[in-house]
Amino acid sequence: MTLLTESEQRQVAEAIDRIELDTDAEVVTVLAAQADDYRYIPLLWASLLALVVPGALLFFTGWVTAPHLLLIQWASFVVLALVFRLPGLTTRLIPRAVRHWRACNLARRQFIELNLHHTEADTGVLIFVSEAERYVEILVDRGVSSRIDNQAWASIVEAFTDRVRQGQTLEGFLICIEACGALLKEHVPATHTRNELPNRLVVLP
């Protein structure tokens, strides 16, 4: 997985610069490689299967002795734990609900850590993407949510998510920022010049 280059990150920052000329909202973008390392997932699956394999062998063959069962169980656990740590396979083992839950939690932590809840008029807007989970979310502070219904962001998030699935993260960011800018210009127009938060793309490895 390749996150955006420095040149591509500058394009995202410049897009934010442009839309913030027309709105009082403070827009921040975050791109995470993945929301969690999920180290416990391969171990969990390996443990479950290591419990099943010896019993299955005993049931179908009937000749496996107790010492052999224990040896098979340990060997199964070690081999499966190593195999399940292969990146492509690990992702397939993680339930979608778990991936989205972890990404959702990370998005909310970033909203707080980046001080989006401390802007002058409560107009913070976070555009969050986690590539491994193919997860996109737009979080807004109450100064924006009081003027724009949450459903207004749904189509923007859906379009961006499709771009991430296709490996077009940069294009997704640029289109999303422009779409957000149009909404914010209409509902949270600029009343004075300010820039409380940095416009650079925050990249989380």
C-alpha cells in the first residue's frame, strides 16, 4: 500500500486553501494506512482452528494418541498463526464490522487530537480516510452540523469510498474537498479571513 507522495499531499493542501477562502469552516484531512495492526486476529483464528483440527483428526481416524493430539494442536497453532499474518490473508480474516469500528474510533480520536472541536465558531470539519479498511468519514463540529444535515455528506462519502476502493485516493480527496467546499460555501460562508488549523494532509503510517 502506497500513501500519497509529497506532491500529491501538496495538491490536497492547496485544494483546502481554495475552499477555505469561501467559508468560515476549518477543514482538516487525515489519511491513515490502516486503523489497527489487528495482531490479535491471526492469533484468534489460529487458536480456534488449533482446537478443532486435533478433534477432527481423532473423529475421522480414531488412531491418533493423546501425545500426538497435543503435538498436532501446537504445530497447527504455530503454522496457522504464521500463515494468517500474511497481509493479504489477514485483511480477509477481519470482519468488516471490526474494521469499520476501529477506523471509526481512530477518526474520532483524530478529531479531538487535531483540535477540531476548539475552533472559534465550532466549525471544524474532518475528512478522514483509512486505506486498508476502505473507510471514509466526514466529521463536523456543532457549528457546521447545526446548518448542514448529516445526510448531506452521505453521497460525498460514498463517492470517495468508491475512489479509495479503486486505488484513486488522491482523486477522491480532491473531488471530496471540492464537494465539501460547495456545501460549506452555501451554508457556512466566509465572514472574515482566518486560518486556525493547518491545511496540510495529516498522514498516519
